[in-house]
Amino acid sequence: MSVPNLKLNTGATIPQIGLGLWQVLPGIICKRAVRIGLEAGYRHFDTAQAYHNEQHLGAALKDSRLKRQEVFITTKIRTANLGQDDVLPSFEKSLEKLQTDYVDLLLIHFPVTEHRRGAWQRLEEIYKSGRAKAIGVSNYMIHHLEELLAECQIKPAVNQIELHVFLQMSELVDYCKKKGIIVEAYSPLAHGHGLDDPTLAKIAKKHGKTAAQVMIRWCIEIGTVPLPKSTHKDRIKENFEVFDTFDSPKARSVSTSSSLSLRAEGLSPVEWVDFKLDQQDMTDLAKLNRNLRTCWDPTNVP
Ligand code: A2P
């Protein structure tokens, strides 16, 4: 199974799925999640200073013995470090914890009114120094992006926002597309809310997939980069299986809807075909939008 890469406005590429490490406990739990993620095929990991697990991601990647250029690492400058004098020293600590001399993507974690403009200048300096291969923002709404685009020397490559079928943010997603900014979807599973939705269940059954896989696939269909989080082995793998599916009479006769168990039965990989949501699925999923926020709401941040 190959993961598509999207092109960033820097010319570099980003794998179209990443393992989200928000609320992944620091220490052994995080190291284990990353190790399982690597075994499943993830090569893109999303951490942040505020998650307190940069060092455990760094340690797990070191243990993997993969070459640095084989993985895509994102971190974010936390709110408390967005002051102009704090961005650089905090970023240096992040690099140390990650055991690397560069990140693939560095984000401003939240559009803090009094700090975001100065902080962006620091990110531009870091980008120019080569220690972040791309820079971007998180939780920015259209008005925050308009301010940034009017002033910046280097355009943001990415805006990472809460995005899922229950919070579709189509105006913001379209705006980012027009401006050449890749949208990343955090909490693509709405933090586990709504996985029992009947529309999701119907579409999941039709494709021999799970509701979670349909939610993640929806993010891919609209051209964004989902960052599902899990610390459970089966779910980490399940969430990655969104690019292909098993299609054969034998597969359809298997009682479970999870493609994972089909693979576990040793069915031949030649029978794997692309997993895609069709127009009817997308129309049905569009109706699930209900502005459900499971995290911060930056809408009214001036
Ligand atoms: P856990 O870490 O215990 O597996 P999001 O990425 O939208 O923030 O969602 C994360 C939440 O969804 C976590 O509570 C996670 O729990 C749960 N989760 C992740 N993957 C799945 C899955 N495939 N099926 C059900 N729940 C999941």
C-alpha cells in the first residue's frame, strides 16, 4: 500500500496521513505508539511542544534506525513560547528532544492575538536557516490567514485545523486551497464522537470498512492530510488502511467489516483494490456537518 504525497508550496512533499500524537501519554506509551505506527507504515508523525512527547517520538525514531529523510516530523511552538524572544530557544529545545537537526514542518500552534505576527517572523528566520523545511500555522481562521498573507515574506505551507465529517469547515478549506496552503485535519475522528452514526455505518458496510476508516478517507477525498490519534495497536493499523480495500467474493463472505482481519487471514494482496468514496457517499457525508467542535474554538480570536 502506498501513501500519496501532497506537494507543499516549498516544493517538498508531505505524506497524506500522519500519526497524531496529541493526548498520547509521554514515555513508554508514546514510544510504543510510534513503533506500532512505523510497523503499520506511517512515516509522518505530528507532535507539539504542548504534547510533552517530543522526546519520546525522537527516541522511538532513533530506535527504528530509519534514515532521517525517511520520516516526516512536525512540531508546533506552544502558546507560552510565542513571544519573540521565546520562539528560537524553545525550538532549539524541541530539536534536541526530537534528536534531529531539522523538522519537516514547524507550526504556530494557536493564533494568539498579541504574539502571532512576531512569532511568524521567527519562524521565517528558522525556515531560512534550514532547520524547518516548511513553516505553517494551526487553528487559523480566514481572518488570521488574511492578516498573515498580507504581511509575510514566506507564505505558510500548512494550516492544521480540527476537521472531520461533523465539522467540515468548507469555506476555510476552499480558502486554503485557493492560497496554496495544505490543510491538515486534526481529530479527523471527532475525538471518537459519532463513530456510531448510521450514515457512516451504511457507507462503511458498503466498502467493507469501519466508520473510522470512512471518516479518515473523507479527509483524504477532500484533499487534506488526516492525523488520526490512537494508542491501540489495532486502531493505529486500521486508521492507516484507508488507501485500499479487499474485494473478492471470499472477502465479501467474511463476516467482519474490518479489512485488517481479512489481511490477517492471509488473503492475497493482489486482490486489494483502491478504497475510494463515491459521489453518493460524499453527498451523504456532506449532510453530517453540524459544527461539532471537540477542541479549541479559534473562530472568535481577534
Ligand atoms: P484510543 O487512543 O484509545 O484508540 P481523533 O484522532 O479524532 O482525536 O480521535 C482520537 C480518539 O478516537 C481517541 O479517543 C482514540 O482512542 C479513538 N480512536 C482512534 N482510532 C479509532 C478507531 N479506529 N476506532 C475507534 N476509536 C478510535
